[in-house]
Amino acid sequence: MTTATYTALGKYLDLLLDAICVVDKDGHFMFVSAGGERIFGYRPDEMIGRQMLELIHPEDKDKTLKAVDHIVAGQPEPHFENRYIRKNGDVVHIMWSARWSEEDQCRIAVARDITLRKQAEAMQQAVFAIAEASHTSDDLCSLYPQIHQIIGGLLPAVNCVIALYDSLADCISFPYYVDKHTSAPAPQSLGHHSGYAQLIREGEPLLLDTAQLADPQYAHFLDADNVRKPLSWLGVPLKMQGRPIGALVIKSYTLTACYSAQTVELLNYVSTQIATAIERRQMMARLQQRALYDQLTRLPNRDLFYDRIQSAIARARRNRELISLLFLDLDKFKEVNDRFGHQTGDLLLEAVARRLELSVRECDTVARFGGDEFVVLLENIDHPEQSDRVVEKIIDHLRSPIELAGNLITITASIGMAHFPLHGDNEKDLLHHADNAMYASKTQAR
């Protein structure tokens, strides 16, 4: 087949939306129909003579070379898909129908742009994946990495930031911050001169390219300790029913992953689902907090305590370990309420809760059982004397006067103790023994 033949065919082939490409045995374009410019962004004369591999997306080169080997070996490829980098830097998804001409020693292929279809499929998959993650994740901390992974499957997003906005506190925080070249900024207000604040404040996507990021007027968009400036910065607001709840930002430090209007559309499309997922997990966390924690002291309540002691007993029974249970009742707490008022009494319960937390390890549980009664669950105890030291520490912490609403209040507590398995092999027996011991201590003190 000669160049003159290509020219004669060209006036008909140029009418096709698909591109007809002829590539020699070394991978150079010999002929490209006019449809090639619509697909690749290059004019046909710019492509002829160029090496095919120069235009292929780096991640798809290996699989493309394998497909070429099959075609040259006489195995036509009617539905081969790969990605090319367009002249403007965008990624285009192509479906090829190709075969080898032994007589002419070249590959003849038809290229069809399937980018819109692939984008639609990817966005739909991302939406489903985000919705599933919002239901299956244990909490927000485990949801954020899943969102990052889903976005990474949709577009280049090695560096990803999720910022959340608390309107009551006027505070933008950064619960998820992954960036190879900078660390998370400090919490900031909505009026702060940053890209995050502008996204949340204005509620519109924002794309900054290399030239804009180099301009001093955009210096405040970069984090203060940024050692290396990104080459592309893209952010979208996260909104629920028109109300801003945060922002999602991705950054690229490589030329092969610069963002475009196409990327903005993709990220903005999934931002609604991401905002819904985050809002759902926040709501679940609030409901869980209310259901399992005492609203006044923020300590585990009775229900959560029962769950923890049952788990602790099961572990102790399995590992033949000792656990201790302390039952604590504040002495003369009613007198504090009667003398200073219930508001001061509530403040006293909060203060006692914080001092009890300071008296134990992180692995132990302090719970409010009701009224002025507290329980402390001590796990991984080597011998009962360890629990005695905890009791001494609690008494010592409570001994110091507490200043509340201008009043200096001193409070003491009666404490009863029970050990597993010495005083019972279930939570009911242990609580009964510790409760009796507490009342015996209170009677003795009187």
C-alpha cells in the first residue's frame, strides 16, 4: 500500500468520527485519518512519523506492547482498550480494532474514543463505592482512607486532603491529610486566606495550574510549610443541602498528572456523595455518643460499661487473667447540691470524672453508673495490690479542693472493690460484691 493510496482513501476516511491509523512494524504512525485530531488532539501530519509509545499513557504501555505482539503474530484484537495522552494533557480512553497486514508489514487499526463511556462507568462505580463505604466503615477515621482510594481509582490523587468545617466553632480542621511534601496546617477560621477557606466560603470548585501557583497572589493557597509547590491544585467544596461542611482537595507534583476541566467535573460529581457519606458517619457518631456515653461527664454510661465488662471477663477467663472492679460513691454529694445548687453539683461531677480518668490507664474504663456513682474497670492486673494503688491514687486526686463557680469544694468518696474470679465469675456478682464493699466503707467512715 502506497502513500498515494492513503491519500485517495483519505477523502472518505476523513468523514469518519473514528480514526483510521496505520502503524509500521517499529511502531511509527504511517497514516492517520482526520478523526485522529478529534481523538488525540494532534493533526494527522503531527502524528505521522511519531512513535506510538510516546503518546500512550505510561501505565498502559506494557499491556499495549503485549497486545501488539499478539497482533503481529496474526491474532486480531477487535476490542483492545488503552489510554493515550492528548496534546492538551488530557487522558483519552480508546477502543482499538486492529490487525496485522503481513503483505504491507504494518498494523491497520480503527480507534474509537470511549472516554465519555469510561468516565460514566467510573463515576457510577465511585458513587456506589462511596455509598458502600459510608455503611461499612467503622467510623470517620476508617472512612477517609476509603474515600481517598476510591478517588484514586477515578483520577490521579496521590495527595489528598479532606477538610471539615464546624460552623458553630467557625473552625476548619484537617482530619485527613495525605501530602508527600507538606504536613497538615493548623485549624483555621472561615476568614483565613487559604484555598480551603475559599472553597468552603464561596462553594465553587477551584483549579489552579502551574502558572497560577507560581503567582505571588496565590501564595496563601499553599500550606505555610510547603517545601515544594504542587504543579496542579484542585479543590471542590463538600455541601449538604447547600450547607458547607468542608472541602476536598487533591494536589499533583508531576507533569503526568496535571488536572483539567475534565478532572474538575469528575471530582465535583462525586463530591455530593462524599459529603453525604461523611455526614452520615458524623450522624452515626453523634447517635452512638448519645446512646453509649453520659452527656454530662462524657464518660461511658451503664450500657457501654456492661458491654466492656462482659468482654473483659471473657478475655480474662480465656487468658486466665485478673480484673478488678471499683464501685465509687461520692460522700455527702447531696449536701453540695443543697448548698450550692444543682448546676454546681453538675460541675462537680464533671470535675470528678476528669480526676478519675487521670487516676487510671488508657486501657481501663471509668463509667458513670448514675447520680454520683461511678465504676472503674481495671484490666490486665497482675495481683490485687495493683488495684489498691489505684484506689490510693483516686483518693489522692479527689483530696485536692475543687474550685467551681467561685466556690472551693472538697469531696471524698467511698470505694468498694471486687476481683475476678475471686469474688464472682460474672458482672452481676462482681458489681454486687463491689457495691456491698462500698457501703461497708461508707458506714465505717460515718
